Amino acid sequence: MHPKTSQQPDWYLLPLSGPSSTDLQQKSSVLTRYVQQYPNQTLAQIAASLNREMVDQPYRQAVLATDTIDLMAQLAKADAPHIVPNSGLPKPPVIFMFPGIGDHYGNMARGLYTNLPLFQEIFAQCDASLRPFLHTSLIDLLYPDDALPEAAPGLDLAAMLGRKSAAPINPSEARLQETVIAHPLVFSVEYALARQLLAWGVQPHGLLGYSLGEYVAATLAGVLQLEDALMLVARRAQLIQALPQGKMLAVSLSREAIIPYLNEHVSLSAHNGEALTVLAGEAAAIIDVQQQLLARQIACRLLDTTHAFHSHMMATAVTELNQLAHTVTYASPQIPYLSNVTGDWITPQQATDPTYWARHMCQPVQFFSMLQNLFRQAPLLNLVEIGPGQSLGAFAKQHPLCKQEQFARIYPTLRYSYDNQDDHWFLLSTMRKLWLSGVDLQWQTLNPAASAHLPEAVNAPQLFATPQHNPEPAMEQKERGEKRRQNRLRRRDHSK
């Protein structure tokens, strides 16, 4: 494990809930007084006590803090309570979304790796299983010891606007962009992150993955065993790496309007929006299409890829991928997920068909149809994007069936590469939003460091005990009452 730096604080997410707004305000006041009365209590001890409180009531607040001083400051400026809809009504389903490659970066999720034991364990398990295929360690490549010092919190505007040099800072980061490394790396981070959210009590009602992300969805759904999925992802990446290079072009045209530009050298690679498609093919052919589109003043952009994914250029790798897929045992999905190939919910027959992954490799990603089928299922969803970037959430917001109130329920889990926020804080901020929106969590696992303080916390006064249940204040009140009685008796004696 790479050691935790002194700049990385311990973050705690502390929940408060009650049956009414007044009750919640009282609890906030009691917690503030408690911290003042017991200044030696650590945030871990307070978290351990709060974890035992009822935290599934309709009026909710949650504070993200690093120490008791920070906690008091956050309580003083807390927003109005969030009200969870009537418990008798169905809650919006939780959907996990897994992106493909393209938005990954060096030191991605490092704060999770150093702060969350389960994330570290799962990621290390993936790393160990992949070493026979990669002949190197993903952990060493992603988290090199010579990483740059931590940047100041906030957005790096120069990087955000593309005004910084794109040259990699070290050989390890350069390797992260290679297909053979990028694919298994993104899979491993997304799978470890999904397992972490499951451990925290976030239970998905459905899954969808974009390109490589469907492998994560299939593994989480139980269709693929982890070892088999890692083998397929690693070998698939090696097969793609050996293919001739190509280019990909994002175009602001609908699926119907893009048809005239398709030919034996240019394939439709993805349908992401009502007027957003991606073309892929031989470099010269894609450049030619780009020039035609620009001449017609149609917006388009070359993507930063080395190969023409989900196109006819993948066809020569199909036979070997098919052979590999036939060595794997499949099971029916235990969690429903959407298919890139059809755009609809995958059937048990499709999920357990080894030839499915060959079609998945060459056919376009039907992401627009996937979102359409998803939004038709429920009027409101909790969409959790698990992986680097926030492109899937952006596609969802652009979908014509996505309502305005849905926007606030689209949650990222990893920061952008140009966002210098703490990874652990960023993820816990999303967990806070999920809980305030009504998603119930397993608080005993959410603040794992607090569990070590449970025995000591049990002996501490209960946070929300009434004064008469707290022996120390009760004794003080009795002594003050006795003194007042004695003073009254003395004044009465003197007046005689």
C-alpha cells in the first residue's frame, strides 16, 4: 500500500435524522453542545455513536467533516433539512452506470486506495490476477512513488480548458494510455468502486455500461466471474492493440442523418444522443468525413483514441475473442442490465451466449436506446456514474426523456482529472447527496475507522440523552438546588 500523506485528512460523514424539522434542529443543537461539553471526544467516537442512532427518518441532514472544530462549523451553517418523500411511496431506483475508457488519468482514485481498505483490497486482487497478462503492476503504474505533490484544492482551469501541455509527466502515465493497460485498469477501478458502494449499502436496481463498462456490469450482475472477466478484458485489449490503428469522430448528427457518411471504411461506432453519434474507421477515411462535415458547418471532433473501437476494424480479432469467450462459464444476471448491442435489457439467453462478446466488440454502442429504455421504466432515477469522468451523466441530461428534476439525481463518484479535490471527500460528498435524496446506507461500514472506537464510545454519554439521563449534569443540578434552598433558609433566619 502506498503510504498516506500528511495532507490527506480523515473524512467522516455524520448523519442526523428525525421525524420532524424541529426534532432535527434539536438534535443538531444537542450535538453542538455535546462537542463543547466533551472536547476530548474524537470525530471517530462521535461517528460511532451516531452510527447507532436511527438514520432512516424522513427529515435528514449530513455533515462531512475532518475534526470536531470542522463539525461545529458545519453544523452552524447547515442547510435546511432535506425531506425524504413519504415512505409509503416507491423510492427512485438506483442505477449504476459504468463508463468506458478515455477519461482515466494518472493517480485516479488514489485517495480511495489509501483511505478505503475494501477498495484497496479489491483493486489489489484485480492487479494480482492481471499480472500474468500485463507483466506489470497496475498499482505501480497508476500510483507511482514519484507522483507530483498534491495541488491546491479546486479546479485547474488551465487543464480544464486544455491549455496545459498534454505531455505525460512520467513513463508510467504514458503507459496508462496504451490500450493493453487502459482497459484492464479502468475495469479494475470501476469494479472496486462498485464493490465499495455495495458494502456501504447502495443497492442497484439496474446497471448499464458503456463499451468496456458492460464487462463491469456483467461481472457485478454475476454473469461473469471476476477472474474470467479480467482474462477477457486483458486479452481483448491485447487483441485490439495488435490491430491496425484507426480514428474516431464525434459528430452532432442523428443516427438517420449520419447514414450518408457510412461506407466500407467508416462505421457507426456509437449512438449517444438524439443528435450525437460517433464514427470510426481508417484514419484517411475519417479525416475525409471530417472535412466534408466541416465544409457543411456540422460540428464534429476527433477523439483521442488510437483504434477504431466498435467498428469493422475490430473484425479480425473476433475469431480469437470468440474462442476465449467459449472457455468461460456464464450465469444468468442477478441484477438487470442494459445491452450495448441491442440497447434493451439483456436477456438470460444473450448474457450466457459466448458469441455475444464478439458482436459487442464490432457493433455500435446503442447508448441512446439504453437511456430511452431506462427512462421509460421509472419517472425518476438515481443515476450513479461509477468510474472516471462524467460523460454518461452528461449524455443522460441531454436525452429528451430526461426531466429537469432528474438532473439533481445524477451523481459522479470520481473527480475529473483537472479537479484537485480530495478523492475520499469527493466520493463521500456523493454518498451524502444520495442519503439526503432518500437512499438508505449502511452507516456502520461507511465510517470504517469509527468501528475501532465503538467500545470507548459505548461508555461515553449518549448524544441525544435527555439531561436527567446524564448523571453528571443531574448531580450538578441537585447541588445547585440544595445551595439555593440553604440560601433561602439563611435569608429567612436573618429576617426574624
